[in-house]
Amino acid sequence: MTKYKMAATFARVKEEDKKVFTAYIMAGDGGLHTLKETILLLEDAGVTVVELGIPFSDPVADGPVIQEAGKRALAEKVTLQGVLAELASFKDDISIPVVIMTYANPVFKLGAETFADQCAAAGVSGVIIPDVPIEEETEFKESLTKHDIALIRFVTLTSSDERIDETVDGAEGFIYAVTVNGITGARAGFAGDLSAHLARITEKSPVPVLAGFGVSSKEQAETLGTACDGVIVGSKIVSLLHEGRGHEIKELVPGKIGVK
Amino acid sequence: MSNVYNQPDAKGHYGEYGGRYVPETLMRAVKELEEAYESAMVDESFLAELNHYLTDYVGRENPLYFAENLTKEAGGAKIYLKREDLNHTGAHKINNTIGQALLTVRMGKRKVVAETGAGQHGVATATVCALLNLDCVIFMGEEDIRRQELNVFRMELLGARVESVSQGSGTLKDAVNEALRYWVTNVEDTHYIMGSVLGPHPFPQIVRDFQAVIGNETKRQLQEKEGRLPDAVVACIGGGSNAMGMFYPFIEDESVKMYGVEASGSGVDTDKHAASMTMGSVGVLHGSKMYLLQDEAGQIQEAHSISAGLDYPGVGPEHSFLKDSGRVIYEHITDEEALEGFKMLTKTEGIIPALESSHAIAYALKLAKTMKEDEIIAICLSGRGDKDVAQIKERFEREGQK
């Protein structure tokens, strides 16, 4: 699956009068053998895209829930290469686009080219590297582009108008719009001007804009969805899966726009 | 001159190293810092203020001391010690924290966050925050808090809030992670005072430039005393700030050999060391590309050293560049050897060095023996050992019981 396929999925969701719902999971939390089953569960729950997190020893962008999940996965000896091989083994059995979220170092260690080749073999649509801003993209982007895999960019609350323009120019896959200054994890509320901020990015962006960090309820997903193209939910889903409450994930996914 | 040195490039790269590998939320802050720094360094009034504090508060310039007894003991080159241990707060760290605290004020921020390992950088940061009335939060691993209880108390006396970090192994690397997370969350009104030549650009450059006072003074003082350049300079390396400060002013002086001394803990043939240059490979951590201790999957490994200040699994990007270029030679010294260096300097000169600096002493003693009597070594004595005596006492007692 490529970035084009992910774009087709986004188009279909739009036609159905829905918003994109991206679910983040930590690869190998609970063992890598559960990965296929978990992805199928997300498909059934109505999730649009799976963001598959790779555990890392020093996850500076993540809050406690995802840090702990990463530690559990590392204890299972989960590696980037291992995850991509597992994903490749069942890629034809899933229809949902998969985006890999990994810190830069595991990719750098594996080699950007090998990484892109293995992502392609695993049917990956996009890649998110939270510690790689536009300035450092080049070494990762070249080989991903060869395989039509999107390197997804971030816009944050600290992004100036000029920076937003720079980011959306040449953006691929979707824009990851960070909704708070901070790290991943559930929050009760957002700043009042967030909707305007999201709407401004959405207006400028050639690709869908998905809001993430701190989104943990269906209500938040619905509200944020009115200002952009959808949401990314992470810590909440990681917690539900860890607690054996995966069946509740479908309750987080909003239905048709305006229909409760 | 053919050997003009002009690192980093405009985007903060030292060859393939360095850069800005940080979450997008921080990009604005690091760019703001870059602008503030560039304008400050050409602003006479900023430089005058910095100089005033370095002179009247830090106590510079500090001596370049000819260690005659140590020289005789080694039996070779003349050994000079650059006495950073005589600075206010007892180490080179304050050269950087005073500079960055003044930058904080210049950027209109009133809050500071920093990480600390042994507590030296934490104390130096808390000190300048007390001086300039800035709010100060210091992240410190819970294991380090236990080992360096008195430094925690010092920071608190100075008005800082010390946050315990229990994630990971509860040491310096984890404290940096947590300080970065705090900075991302409070970036609008908070400056991160990075303690070493690490982190995203422009930190490695800023810290180097503020520490370059070490090498600049050494050069001038040796010129006065001996009328020439040293043949070798030696400094210990954790992240590498005292070494970078010592080396930088000598980089274009081809005749000066430079030695960076890493901590090899229990030995590089064990898994308990901090020799990122000798045993590591290139990777990305805490905002910068550099040599790191990591496993085959790119997970960062724990560093080990008797000296908490060298207990970091990476080494600054400019050192990584200088290793590859061959301009600096990187060596390593074990815990045992460092303790020998510690004892030797204490007994021969009546100077108790920090365990970090003891690594440089131990290596310089080896090096001096291979050099002629009319040659000169300048060692950066980066800090004093008061903070380490309790730990050393415990170790000697334990070994005595064996």
C-alpha cells in the first residue's frame, strides 16, 4: 500500500460523510504475535488509519502511557526490523493503511534505504519521525519517495504562519497537527483558539489535517473534527488495549458528521 | 592559512554530525535562541556584562598552574593545570550557565529548565538563577539524587525545584529526556540551559563558545609564562564541554596535539563503560547526530563510570567530527586508573580533583612520560573533588574490607 492508497482511503471516508480516525498502537505491546489481531480489531472498530509505534529507549515526545507501553514492548525484544517483517507477513489480510511512527535513531541505525525497502515490503503507506523536522528530512525522504511512501510532517501551536506555509508546501500523506504544547497523553481540554488554528492549517494544506496529542474521547474527536479532517488517538487506545478493553475502541470513533 | 576551521555550518552541522533532531514544537524556540545568540555575541553591552560576571562573580581569570611535583612524578613533559576547579561553584560549568542565563533574560524569559547528572550543572544553573532572579527547575535521575544528596540540598537552598526522574535507569540520559519533555510543554516562557556541548543546534555551539574562555586564557597565560604554545592539551570527556572549551582555541594551531579522555569504567571489554567514541557508533539522540552507545536495533544503552559527570552514552557532535577528522585523539581511562590519578594529584600537589578531571590527569601522566622534558602539556582541571570525597571514602573502605 502506498501514499496513493492512503489518499484513496481518505477520499472514501469523505464521501461517506465521515472524518478520519487514526489509532496509534505500540507495536509489540503484549507481544508481536498479537499485532495482526489488534489491527483487525481496529479495522472492525471503524478506524481509518493505524499509526504503528516502534518502541524506543528514549521517547522524548511521549507521555507516561506510551513510554510504559514502549518499555513493555522493549522487554519483548521488539525491534523496528522485527515489526516490519511481522507486518509484511500479513499485509494482504488487512485493508487499513498503516503508518509507522518511529524515532530517528532506529531508522538511522537500520539505514534509511533498507528501512524504506522494508516498509515497502510491509505495505506501509507513511512514516512519522517525531524528532525529524523539515530541516533534517532529506536523508530519510529520498528512499521513501522512491517507494511512494509519505513522510508525514508536523504543524504545532508554536508554528508561525511562515512555518505553516513551509510545512504544507510539499506535504505528503497528511499533516499531523499537534493540539498542545507538550507530549502525548490524555488531557481534559484544549486552548480556546485551537479550532481557528486547525482551520487555518486545513485551509492551507493540500493533504488532510489530522489533530493529535491529548485526544481521548469521542466528544473531543467530534469537536476537533469540525475544524480539520480528523483526529489521531494514541494513549487512550494504548491503555484500552493494555487493559484488555479493545472492544471499547469502537465507542471512540465518531459516526457520520452531525449524526450522534 | 590552510587550516581555517569554521564549524558548524549554517544549519548546525559539523560534517555529518549535529543538526536539529527535535520535535517540531521546539523548532521555534531553537531558532529564536539562535537569533538571540547571534545578536548577543556582537552586542558590546552583552559581552561587557558577561565579562563582568566572569570576572567578579565566577572569579576569572583563574590560574594556569605549573604542577612541578606532578611533572617530576611523571618524569617527562612539563605539566600545567588550568584551574577551572577554582571557579565559583567549583567547576567549569558556570562559564556556560552564566552566559545562557544572560541569554534567557535577553530573550525576555524568566524561567529556566535544566538537567543534571552529578549535580554540578544543576548547582551552576541554580546559582545563576538565584543571581538573576529566574525560576529554576532541575531534572535529576532518582539514582543520582540518591548518590548526590548534598547537591540536591544545595540546589534547593539556591531556590531551585529539583524533580526526580524515575524513568529508565534514573540517571543523566533519563533526566535529559524529562527536561526535554518539560521544555516542550513550557516552551513559550522557558529556556533550557543545556549543560554540555550536546542537544540541537545552536546548543553545542553556544556551550562551546561560552567555554572557550578556558582555552583562550590557557593560550594567553602559557604565552606569558613560556612564550609559546603547549605541545599537547588534555581534557576529560562526558558530553564534552570542558574539552571543547579547551580545544577550540587551539584547533588551528597544528603543532598542538589534543587528547580527549573518555571514561571506560570497568573497561572497554566489559559492558560497564562510557566510551562512546571508542566503542560507540553514529546515531541520533537528544537532538543531535553523534557517536553513541547503542545496540544493533538502535536502542540507546546505559553508560557506566565512577564519575557521574562522564556517565552519558553519547559525545557532542563537534567531538564526533574532530574524531573523524583526526584533529583530536580520543583515549580512555578506567575507574581504577582515574582513582590513581585522583590520589596522585592530591598527594603531590595538594589539589583534590573531581573524578571527571581525574581521568584527564591519569591520561596526561601516561602521556607526559612519552614526551621530552622541554615539551609542555596543559590539562584542563575541570572541577574540584569535594563532591566526590564521600563516594571515594566509601569505595576505599569497601576495598579495604576485601
